[in-house]
Amino acid sequence: MGMLCIAVLVIMGGADAVYGQSSGFTAYIYPVGNLKPTDSIPTLKIGDIAPDFTLPAVEGGKISLSQYRGKKNVVISFVPAAWTPVCSGQWPGYNISKNLFDKHDAILLGITVDNIPTLYAWTKQMSNPDEKLWFPVLSDFYPHGAVASRYGVLRSEGVAERALLVISKDGIVRYIDVHDINRRPLLEDLARALEEASNH
Amino acid sequence: MEGNKRRIVSTLCILLAVSLLSVTASFGAESITVLGGSVKSDSGGNQGIPTIELPMPVSEQGKSYLGLSGTGNFKIGQIKSQVLIIEIYSLYCPHCQRAASRVNELLRLIQERPDIKEKIKIIGIGVNNSMYEVESYRERYKVPFPLFPDLTMEVSQKFNVRGTPTFIGLKVNGKGMLEKFYFAEGGFQDAQQFLMEIIQLSGLK
């Protein structure tokens, strides 16, 4: 049972089902139940300059958004929290889709409001021995959720939304998807957004 | 009075049980005990397993492997094979990612044996995955057997799948109908050993 990704099925109103697929060991994934789809006030819109930030990375050191200016398109993936169902089954998909990001000359920055030790344990558990996470995972822990807040994706309970933003090399926000927190965004939607951003 | 009440309650319980049984019978449901659970058949299509329809593979190679032709949907009972191994997986599941090379190895082992090559086929079903996500997985792991999306999870729910990867073994029984003989959550460590298990449990000759 350890070698199993558990599918958490929450039946909503009969036919509609929410599927949270968590990676890793069943016992470690905290069942959050069905949450309010979105719970934050937008602060950014398409065409805005993406606010710069500097956050500590799990691999050590700090990462600033501005270091990619003029060099890489940037995808920011905010996820609510480590050790929760859908989040644990989102980044592993991006981890094996590096080609998609490379194709569009893009880097992925994964951000949660968890602290570094938590993110260390979680990402270590979700990655393969043969395939370590290729993208930086950043901690927006202290001041708590400051970056998520600036990006308008901090929920009232203090975790981030499940949000994807694409920022083109010129630092402009080209795509915002504050997704239903209970669902995983489709990869093709991100692919389309990257295609569009890479044209700028 | 108490005795009468008990008799009435007992009679009601029996009537309820009988009516439930007749409802089940009217749907032609047949419960088959399998490793790790049970599944109910429906009245049409393949006796012993749910009716599963999948989109026809786009590639001629995929169609040829499964012995199919045409367009639209097909029922898994139409696949030309005595034994069908179904892997329920997801692009987003690290354990499926880890298992990918072993499942490819399983297909290679089958293809290398002329005695079973046409008798055992493999398909993958990407639970909660779109076609794009299925193709991304195929490309990443060079999956040589047909993969199908199950974005709405209809297929995986019909098989009562709770986690990924899950491996399901179906076989054509003596009556020419599909029957489930294997159901296991989690991957396998050794493709050769898994193949031997499948051959043994299916009774393939």
C-alpha cells in the first residue's frame, strides 16, 4: 500500500466528483475535504508588471523573480499546502513535463506558505530517486504568505490558492488561473498559456 | 404483543431482502470475487465486468495491436486477446512514473514470447487525465502500448479503483465472456514475476 498514489474521491451532489490524487504514502496525506473553490481578492490582472519577490528555496539560497527578467519566461505555481491531496499530485506532473517548459524557454517556481523543513520532507517524498524535482520550490512562510498576499492568492485561512501565473521575459503577467482549490488544472491550459507568453 | 411486533419486523425484513434481491436480479448483476475486492457486471456487453467503452486509438499501430478498426468508441471486449492487463495510472502519480519502465518491460517480455504475444495485451488508462496529459506521459516514458484518457474517472470508478497505479487482469472465459481475475493496487517490482503470475492466475494455455 505504500507504493500507491491514493485517489481521494469526494462525491458532490451525486454525479460530480472531485478527484484529489496525492502522491506518496497514504497515511501522510492530510484529508482536507472539499473547500471553498476560491477565497481571495485578486490584486493583479493580465498586463500588470509582476511584483518582484525574493524567497528562500528548499535547495538552499534565495530566488528572486527579477533574476529571470529578460532571460526566462516564468511560471509560478502556488499550491495551498504540503501534505494535502491535490497539491501532492500536481507538481509530480510538472516534474516529468520539463520538456514543455524547456520548449517555451520557461522556468517553474513552486511556492507554498509552508516552512523549508516541511517543504524539504514533502518534495523529497514526492520526487523519484531517478528524477529529482528540476524546479525551485520556494517557501513563503515568513512573513507569512507575504508573496501570496501581494499576488492576491492568499486565502482567509492562511494558505495559498491553487494558482498558476505565467510571466513573460519582460516581467509582464500574461496568464492568471486562480483555480478551484479542489481540482487540478489541466496541463494543456498551461501549455497554451506558455505558448502565448513565449510570443511576447 | 411483543411477539407480534417481532414477527411483523421479521416479515418486513424478509420482504425487504427479497425485494432487494429481485432488483439486483433484474439488473442481471453478478458479483465476482477478485483479489482485492469485487466488481459487479451489468446486463449488457461483457458478462462479469462493467461495460467499458474507450475511444478508438488514433494510431494505426494502436488499432493493429488491439485488433481493432474504424473510428468512434469501442468496447474493451472487442480487443483481440485472451487476457487483457489494464494499468490505471496518472501523469501526476510519482509511483506510476517509477513503475513506467517496468510496465514497458512487461510488454517487451510478452512480445518476445511467440506463444503468448497475441494472447496477452496491455492498455493504460489515465485516471483524471486529459488526452493531452496522456500523450505527455506516453512521450515522456515512450510507452509502447495504447493509453486512454479517463478525465471524468468513469472507467476507474466502474472498476472501483481507489489509487494508482492499479493493475487489473481480465480474461475471456469458457463462455467467450470477459471475467476479472486480477486486481491489485500498487506496482510490481519484477516484470517477469508479474507476467508469470498473470499467466498462472488467468489459466492461459
